[in-house]
Amino acid sequence: MATLSLTPRDVARELARRYSTMTHDELDILESILVPMKFAKGEKILNEGDVCEHIYWVVKGLVRQYYYKNGKELTEYMATENTIFMSIESLFREEPSKQVIHALEPTIIYAIPKKELEAVAIKCVNIQMLYRKILEESLIISQRHADMLRFESALDRYRKLVKNSPQLVLRAPLVYIASYLQMTPETLSRVRTAALID
């Protein structure tokens, strides 16, 4: 495996900074369960039918989460640096995933194995808090995306994505951005033009 730009300690510190303050000993414990992973562009991180056993943290790169419906790929989520992702239903039900996750760029990830995380969370209240905050964030992201699709116009959806996730807009292929925003590539093209004119 190639040298990673961040050490497990760096990642543990960043997770603690973002989700829950930790003691030195708790950082040691969190660091000990982190698993570095590296994926080439186009490589699958999770296949449909696999059980998701990890929560993932993106150190570098871009990943896409999608599912199949009527023979088409529908993008559910995309994640860039310093972002968590997982197939949440598969993770908690320990059932085969209906989703596929793959790397859109060469990607470096740290995986947090769910079983190990739960085992250490029982003993460490701050790691328990981190676990809860990660899940809360994941649910809020899902809810916000669902609400955006239900209640906002195509133009407002695109504007919100530009504001909240500028790296996605710059780096993800337009066909995936269109799918994520639930519009055709043609509609996205019109919306992008309208957003530039405003």
C-alpha cells in the first residue's frame, strides 16, 4: 500500500475534532481500530449484495453511492474529502447491500469497522458519542437530500449543491450530478446556464 497522506492518528484526531472530544487514551483506542484502504479510479468499494461492515471516512478522493432501478443507475450520494459514507441499512441490518459504492477518482479511505467500534463504544463514553454523532449526521444528510428532491425546483436543487458541495460540482461527472439531483442531463445543462445568468 502506498504511503498515506494522513496517519491513523491524524484521522482519529480529525474525527474527534468533528464529532466528540476525546482523551489521549480514547484517541489511542480509536486509532487502533482504523483501517486504511486505497482504491483506484473506477474500483468498487462495496458491491451490490455485499454486507457493509464499515463506516468510511474519505481522506482523499471522490466516491459515489448508487443503486439500480429499471436497469438504470441512480446516484444516491457522493462524498469528497473529510466526509463519512456507508450503506446504512446494510450496516445495521447486516444484510446484503442494495447499493454499490465506487471510487470516481483515486481514493484513500479510513474504514471504521462497526463491530470494533461498538465494542470500544461500550467502554468509552466519548467514542459512544462519536458513533452517535456520525449516525445523526448521516440521517440528517439523507433527510435533507430527500426534502430537497421533494420540495425544491431543479434550479434551487442545483444552487444548493453548488453552495453546500462545490467540490462535487467541480469534480463529479455531470451525468452523476444530474442523477443525484433527479433530473436529466439536458435539464441540468439548462439549469447550469440559468444559474450562470442569475
